[in-house]
Amino acid sequence: MRVTETTPRRPRGTLYRYLLREMAVPTLFALLGLTLVILTKDLLGYTELVVNRGFGAGVVAMMAFYQTVPLIGTTLPFATMVGALVALGRLGADLELLVLEACGVSARSLVLPVTLFAAALTGAGLVVSLALGPWASRSLDASLERISLENPGAEVRAGVVNRFGDWKLEAQVANPRGDRLESVLLWMPDVGETVFAQRAALDPEPGGGVRITLENATVLLDPRTSPRKLEFETMTTLLPETDLPLQRDREDRLASLTLRELGSMAAMEGHDDAYMAQQAAIQIHRRFALPLATLVFGFLVMPLFMSRAQFSRSGGGVVGLVATVVYYGLVQLGDGLIQRGLVGIPLGAWLPNLAMAALGLAMFARLAGKSAFGRDADRPTQRVKRSVRRAEARGELRTKRFALARYVASRFVQVAAMCFGVLLVAYLLVDVLDRLQWLFRYGATAGEIARFYLARVPLLASRVVPMALLVATALTVSLVAAQGELMGMRACGIPAPRALRPVLVLCVLVAPLFFVLNNEVVPRTNALADYLKTTEIKDLGGVRSAVWYRVGTAIYELGELDADIGHASDVVIYEVGDGFAPRARIDADEAEHIGGGVWRLVNATRVEVTDGGLERRGATPFVQLGEDAGSDVDTMHYPVGELRRRIAELEQGGRDASALRTDLHAKLAAPLACILLPALALLFAVAGPPFPSSTTTLVASVAAFVAYMLLTGVGTSLGYGGALPPAAAGWLATAALGGLLLALGLRLRGFGQSF
């Protein structure tokens, strides 16, 4: 018998295909997650368009799709790196890489499949950046323009000041489309007068722009010359075209231009807007630099992975997000260097890619001679054994009360802290990206940016907490199930809901803290952030021009207001009577704040509207303008108590406060999401048999959060439009979650499980 010796063939193709499958799933999850984080803040606006503005769901869905396509190109590089690191972390934690090295396959040889995976996605990113992204942006701009032309009142709301350039429009009543108004005030700063009208209609102008037609209009002129009252049966004028509803910023509209159009804009010598020419040149380089960053990150994956002391899925995701933060920090650095003229546009735009590539080469050279397993893997059993040995050595190993509850609680706290940090960083990155051009346009310094975002972080944290608790609950259940611990609990006669009860207890403890954060801390820090934006970044100080606002039955016009020193000039005060018509007007040269919201008028003149015409009367030298004179009502700036006071003031003045009441109830209902969402994920995960997989649980949790956000938007929109009472509108999403939770609880009880 003859024996033929053969050299075993290493399974390169099989191994590479297996690795590509392992990377594809977490990459897809990371891509969807990052894109969802960016789109979350726009969901409320989309539901408002469908519910109250009369636009079809199909039209709004297409707008969301057009906005999603460029975002996919933006998030693809980072999703690729996060997905690859998560996949490699899983292989390392399960000792599969150790088996490969034992078979003679070095972990460093995985650079090739990882890089090929990144190269394939780089090609997809280039297609999105150069073709699909500009097409989607043009389609979005066209949709916004079409909506603005079809419905000029798309963003007009009753009871609040609506801005059209420097003009301000307020109506007590508005139809759902916002184009038919009643009890209307229109301030025209060009003529310095306020027009009172019983009704108004907003219509598109054939040549472009918005036409407003006022019916039964009244203008009360300056009484210091000759008191006059002008009345019009109808009056028509064009609102400024510079502030059309739903129009994107000019920097955002650069994304819709082709490379040829961008090149023409960037190459124009002596362009009237040098800033936009510079931004066009940067946009050209970014359209290539960002997709190619996918390839750079693909090369950087293995050095980052091999430099870690322990391997795990979550650890890989955290490393990927840290690298993302570093990359966008370099993006800001490059933009800052360009704005200050220290480097050219090509070097500044490509600086992040060059720096990350250099980092990858340096790390790869340092790790070239090392194995991936010169250290312990992140295995729970090994950690437990080490802990037991240390406890035995100290003589501390003994039975403790509530050991299972403490173990589950500690696992949940660790996962929740990680989820909170990751989501907060992601939200912060998105917010920085949205404001990057704006910050550099005003030349904000590093200190000003740091102070602004220190004040803004509580707002971002308040948006993250419910989602972090939800995802942490799903991950905790998935981890204990994947490691067989959940099955062990059941084998010991402990129902899964009872074993995981500490998760809900911790969520209940977080809810009141979230209430304080969302309703007490965030309003104050939000106001501080707006103040820093106005005074430090925009450098406007406390001086404002052409101030117009309304409190109760009084309307105030201030030619100039310096809130810092408490001085106003060219003061006009209207008193509104029955039928929403002016009953008196006070004019003064100046006003000085003397404390407590009381202002002293200088050279004041008063005229009153009587049955016999206009009569001059003596004007009181003191009026109540308020300490926050000229500030618009923004519910995000008001704690619950202050919001209640504002609602009472509006209702005492005969104004509709339904929108503010809806916001109040939404604020009161929000903390319950910290309990209901995690409870929903928990019951879904343990409601079996059959029990859902970890992936199914995570997908269902994300779907539940998206549904909750959509229901919140639908509820507030219905409350704004008057279709639902404010209480029902504000609590709609919470009630829906409670009903779904009750249904799952009854199903769980049917299987004989209980808490």
C-alpha cells in the first residue's frame, strides 16, 4: 500500500467568506443605528407635516428617504470600522482567533479580508457621495420648494410668533394647513408699524414668494404728530422671500450641486461671496475624502484590534466610536486651519485621512511581530475564576444575600453606562456636524465652542437616557441568554422575569432623576447655551434691534433694546381690545429698566380709540415690560413651574394655550419612557417559549423606540392642531406603550411566569 503525503491547504477562501459574513451584520446594524440617531430629531417635523399640514405620508416618506441617502454616505466609514471591530471582538472573545493562530493562520493575515471589505464599501461610498447623494439632495430641495409653493403656511402655528425674514406674524387661530388665519398681527419693520386684522390668507405668488391678504385691517399711527387711524377692507403684500418655509441653509444646499457646478463656484475670481466659494472648494475634496476614509479605517481596524488587552463585542464598538470622535476632531481642526488661512484647502480637507493613515501605519509597524493572543481573552468564566481565587485568598468567599439581584444589577449598570456614553458621543458628533459650518462662519474659538457644548450636553443627555436604558435592557438580557445564565436561572426554578427584576427597579430609580434633568436642568442650560451663542459666538451682546413681542393683551415694539444695561429706544406699546383691534397706543422716546420688570418711559404719549375717534390721554410713566423683555416663548427654556405660569398668563389674556399645554403634558409624560421602554424590551425577550434571539430583541427594541418617537410626534401634532385635548395628545405615546406592555404582561402570565 502506497501512502501519498500531501500538504494541507489552508482554508483561505472559506475563512475570508466567514469573516466577511461576521463583519456584514454588525456593520449594517451600526449603519442603521448611526443614521437613525441623526434622523431622530427630524421625526417630529415629519409627523407635523403629515398630521397638521395636509401632506401625504408618501410625500413625507420620500423626503425622509432623500435625507437618508446622503447620511448613509456620511456614516458608512464609521459603521464599517465599528462593524469590523465588533466582529473581530466577537471572534477574539469566543477564542476563534486563538484557534486560527493554533492552526498557523496569523491574525495579521486578516488585514487582507478586512481591507477588501472596506474597499468594497469604499466603492459604494463613492457612488453615494458623487452620484446618489447630490441627486437625493436636489430632490429634497425640489420637494421643499414644491411644498413651500403649494402651502406657504407650512410652518405657521397659532399662538406663536412666525418669522418671515425680519417680518413677524402672529395669529390666534390657524387652520391645519396654516394658510388661513384669524385675529392676526403683522409687524412690518420697513414701515415700523403693526397691522391688526380679523382674518388673513397666505397664498403662493405666481412669480415666487408668499402673498398675504389681510381682511378688516387696522393701523394706528404715531400719535406724537397727528393721531390717525387707518382702516382697510383688504390689504395685500408680499412677505420676504429670504425666509421661505422649509428652505435649507445655503451651506446645506451645496450638497445638491454636481462636481462641475461646485468647481465653477469655487473657481470664480472676485466672487461676491468668498465664503461660499471656499465652502464649494472644500465640498469637492470632502466628496472624495469621506468615502476614502472607509478604506483608511479598514486598514486601521487590525492595528486597533490587536492593540487591545482584552477582546469583546462591546469593547470593539467603543474603540470604533472613539476613533470616530478623533476623526471628527481632525475634521474640525482642518476646517479651522483653512478658515484661518494657515493651510490650503486640499491639505485641510484631507488632513483627517492622512493623520489616521499615518496612525495606522505606525501602529501596524509596532505590532508587526506580535501575536493577537499574547494576553487573556475577555471570557466571563476566566474573570469569575480569578475573582473566586482572590476572594478565597482573602477569606471573603461566603454566601451573600441577594447575590443574583446584585449580579444582574451590576451587569445592567455596566451595560447602561456603556450605552449612555456611546449614544451621547454619537449625538454630540451629529450636533457638532450640524453646527460645524456655523461655528466657523462666526470664527468661534475653542473656548467658546467648549463653553457652548458644556451648556448643551444636558439637552443631548436628556435625549439619550430613554434609548440608553432600552438598549441596555435588551443587551443585558441578550448577554445573560448567550452565556447560558438565563437558562441556568430557569433550571434553578427562578422565572426569568423575576431574575431580571433588578433591571426594572434601577429604571424606576432613574425616572425621577430624568424628570429633574429634563424639566429643571435642561431648560436652564438650554437658555445658557442660547445666551452663549448670541453673546459670545455671534458677538451680538445684549443689544437687539427691531424687537417685537406680545404679552397678554399688550404688544411691544422696541427700536433697539440693550438688555444688559436695561435701556430701550423708540418704544411703542399697543393695548388690544375686543375683536382683536387696537384700543390704545403709547409712544416713548426711551425706556429704562428700574427693577422688577418695571420700565420708566421718557417723553411718553398715549392715544385711545373711542366711539368718537382718537383722543389723547396722559400716559403713565411706568410700564411692565418684564425683565426678559423681547424674548420669545420657547418651552425648552422653561421648567414645568415656569411653563405653567406662562400658560396662565396666556389664558388670562384670552389667548389659546393649547400648544403650550400639549408641551407641558409631554414633559410630564416623558420620564415614564425610562420605565415603559425597558419593561417592554424585557417582557419581549423573556415571553416564551419560543424565546426570541438576541438579534430579534435588539431589532424589536429599536423599532419600539422609533414607534415611540413617531407617536410622540403624532400626539403633539394632534394637540397643536386641536384634534386632541392637550392632555390626551401629550400622553398618547405613553398610553400606547402602557397598553402594549399590558398585553405582553398578560401573555407572559399565560405561560405561568410572573414577577
